[in-house]
Amino acid sequence: DQQVKQNSPSLSVQEGRISILNCDYTNSMFDYFLWYKKYPAEGPTFLISISSIKDKNEDGRFTVFLNKSAKHLSLHIVPSQPGDSAVYFCAASGNSGAGSYQLTFGKGTKLSVIP
Amino acid sequence: NAGVTQTPKFRVLKTGQSMTLLCAQDMNHEYMYWYRQDPGMGLRLIHYSVGEGTTAKGEVPDGYNVSRLKKQNFLLGLESAAPSQTSVYFCASSQDGNYGYTFGSGTRLTVV
């Protein structure tokens, strides 16, 4: 059973426009959420996170929104740049039923920013 | 540079061969993890360790063994490689287990 879902395998956006990547989760015990970015042939790198006590966290061009009642979070990138083209993984932390010492990742969304 | 180092970066194995993937971190992190990434499957946890001398199974542990004899090293072993183990393997470490993993650059393993 997939506890963190990224239903869009890919997304294409024009340079300068907004990119919105979505993530849903099913486990109400998750209390911390993260986004990782991955370029080809590299390991994932941490991008931004949000605690369940907040509904928004901003870092430059990147903003993460959390809707706890809907068990939904989204990553907004404004404005999108060609260098943002990568795979974005949503991850959640908390009591996943398998211990609280690990992150549960979604399958990823490949973002392509078209110049 | 501080971080997580994985060796080797690439390897081709024949079915039935064995090998060990090495992960080393120099951040004095307590927690270490091995993930595999397959197309359309995201990152799946194989095994993890919450401290020196400890290991635990993740989501997809079958066919793999691990050891954490030293705090800075986490080894992933394949005793008898199978084509289904063709994947990209990532090691990660974390200080507190829940937040902010640091990943290595990956090992691309092909089993023929």
C-alpha cells in the first residue's frame, strides 16, 4: 500500500511560469514532509520541508503548501527555470507503522522546464 | 567535501555472483539507509541502521544483507545476484532519522 503518492509521473512547464507538483499521503501519523530534487546520475538533494504545524513554508522561488485535512501537499516553483528540470520526490516522516526512523518516498514527478 | 560516498559507481555482475557495495559518511550521523531506485517505482528502502552494530529490514530486503560494524560505514551485500536486482542503489545518512537525509551519488548495478 503506497502511503505517499505522486500521481503525475511528469510535468512540462514553460520557463518563467509556475510549476505545481502535487503529493498525497494516506497515513495521518505523518508529521513532517520534505521535497527532494534529483538530477540524472546524481543522488537526491534536499529542497524544502514543512512541519505539520504549519500550512506554508517558503524558500526563495520554492513554496510548499500543506493541507492536513485533505492529506495533500504541493510544491510551487515560481518562476520556473530550465535548471529546475529534474525529478522531484515527495517524502513523509512520522509513525509509518514500520518505525519512525525512516522517510517514506513517493514515486517522483519528472519536471521539464521548456526554454 | 563532507558527505556520503558510495563505491563502486558502476558494476556489471553475472547471475549468481556476489558483491558488496560500500557506503561511507563523514558527518558522524547515527542513521544510515540503503535504497534502490527503479523506473516508475521511486525510492524503496532495502535496509537501514539506527546506529553502529544495528541493522533492520526495510520495504524490499529479500536478497540483500547489510552490516554496520563501524559508525561511518554501511555495507550492502548481494550473496547471489539476480537480474531483478538490476537497479540504481543509493545510500543515505541522517543524524536524527526523520529529517534531512544526505544521499550518495548512487551505484548503478547491472546483473546479466
